[in-house]
Amino acid sequence: MTIITALARPLLAVPFIASGVDAVRNAPDHVETVERVNPTFEQLGIGELSAGTITTLTRAVGAVRIVAGIGMALGKKPRIAALTLAGTELALGAVRNPVWLSEGEERKQHIAGLVSSIGLAGGALVAAGDRRGKPSLGWRLENHRSHKDDLNALAEDYEIRLDEQRAKLEDKIAKVKEKAKS
């Protein structure tokens, strides 16, 4: 892992962890934000969420963000953690910034918030793509297949040479036996 990656991952994790802590500690404060988009949830077929459900979901998502943020910061399953953070950020960005429900100056603020959320999710996706210098699973599989073909070709070549050596030895043995008989 490079020095930049070692610094960047914890720094990228900070906003996710901070928002997760806020969601766990102050879940009732988030109810109004989610209630604004309840009509959208109904249109999507999810149904209206009660204040109690919103509070519980807020705490659960906050806890997930804390755990995933810490995981990414410490390098424990960082790719899964980063994907989790990106997914939660996109969903929460849409809920916190309902551009489709606002107009004028409020709409501009929501667009700016949505763009920030998209940027954070993008950063998390970049972190999810970092394999710490290890090749991808696809490359490793292809490399294994190509080496398997190479090894099979070597084995066939070895068998041919072995058969040729065996035939030469059998000829020599037959000649020695003929000399011994005579």
C-alpha cells in the first residue's frame, strides 16, 4: 500500500463515520428529512414510513456507515466497506437532497448537496477498486488458464521425449542382448 493510499482511505472514511455517528446519536432529528420524501416512497410502492420506522432505519444505516467507515479506514475488508459506503451515500444523498421536490434557491442547495454525495460515493468506488497492487480475479483466472495450457504443452512434450528415450533404450538393450547371445 502506498503512503497516499494509507492516508487517503482514513481521510475518505471520516465523513462517512461522522454522519453515521450523527445518525445513531440524533436519529429523531432525521425524521423530518425523510418525511419530506414519504410521498415519493409511496409512488415507488414502498409506502409511507412512520417516525418510529425512520428512527430505527436511521440508526441502523448509521451503524452500518460507522462499521464500514472504520473498516475502510483500518484496511479491514476495505473493498466491501467502500462499496457499502458508496451505496449508502447514493441512497442518503437522494433522500437528503430531493431535487425533484424543491424549487429556486432550495433546489440549488439540493443540487449542490447531491453533487457532493455523488462525489463522496465516487471516492468510495475508487477505494473499492483499489486492489493494493494485487491483480484482479479475472486476470488471475486468465493467467491460470494460460499457464495451464503451457504446462499441458510441456507435459505433452515431455511425454514425447520420454517415449523417444524409452525407444532408444529398448533398442540398446535389444542390441546388448543380441551381442550377449552371440
